[in-house]
Amino acid sequence: MALGTYSELKTSIANYLNRDDLTANIPDFISLTENRLDRELRVRANLLRAETTTTAGVGFYNLPDDLIELRNITYGASSGNSYALSYMSPESGSREYGQFSNGFPRAYTNLGLNVELYPTPDGAYTIGINYYRKVTPLSAAVSTNNILQKFPDLYLFGSCLEGAIFLNDTEQMQRFMLIFGQTLESVREAEESARYGGTVMTMTTQGDPGGMVARGAY
């Protein structure tokens, strides 16, 4: 069973649902699955890095338009080393760095569509924004994406779940909800194992918790 393209995915969804009368609806099932994956899937395949250069006296910078969750922000020092900035709430940032008129970035806060750096930069610094991006929507013009290539089963079972909901088929809803949930959990476990190489992860806190913050969180 090939599941590498939008067309192949639509065919498989119809086969799994055992229906040949849903041609006009299946694209909606796929779109709804992409929305679900945006909410629930955080994997290396949709982890990106964007860079921006600060301007002296400017503390606010836009986040990427396709961001769904911010992982962290780094500062590239002149030595060539890169340092993760501490996350702080707006209140804590103003309190702790209010006495600094400017300087190199040490911390940041998430303000929804942009971030504020603390203290306000006093020159040009390279800032790296590491974030999870939205799933690139499939369509007739976009036949595949990195998530379909790596996790075709998530696309298939998620779309079948949406199809069962559309058909008001309780038995199939329960079936595909279970399969999708198990598949998603398996992907998450594999990602955790790959990310940390089987080592025990230890947590440290700098400033307020929240190094990984979803868009819109304060």
C-alpha cells in the first residue's frame, strides 16, 4: 500500500472506510486531521530554526507565521558559541531587567505573535528561534509533505477517524480513535527516545518555567 502522496492517501482513506461515495468529503477529513496534528504532534520533522538580527534599541521581534509552538530562543555570541535565553514572564522580565537600559540578550518572553528580549539589545546580535511549525496542508498542488512521508499512518488513521465522525458511525469512530491514539503515542515515544538517546533527562529552570511556549501563551 503506497501512502506517499495526496492522491494515494485519498485512495487509502476510501478503502479503509469501505466507501466509494466520499470523494468530495475526503479532502475535508485530511484538512481536519492536519488541524489535529497541529495541536497534538511535536516531532523533529516539523522542528525548524529561523534567525533574525537584532537592532539597537528594539526589544520586540516577530515570530514566524507558521509557528505553532516555540521551543526555545538562542543568542549567538561573538565567540561563536550559542546560548539558550531564559524564558521569563513579562512581569518577571520587567522586574529583573528593568534596571538594564540595554545590553546583549539574556532572556525573553512570549507575547503571542512576537517576543520581547531582555534587556533591550544594544546592537546587532544573531537570535535563533527554534520552533515547531504547522503541517504543510496537502492539496492537488501540494502532493506530499514531511509529515506524510515520515508518518503516513497518522494521516491515514486520523482521516479515517474524521470520516467515521462525519458518517456518525460510532463503532468506526471508536476503532479509529483507538488506532490513531496508539499510533500517536508510539510516535511520541520514538521521538523521545531519539531526542535523548535513551538517557535520563534532567530539568533545570531559569527564571519562570515555560521554555516551550505555545503561540498566544503569556
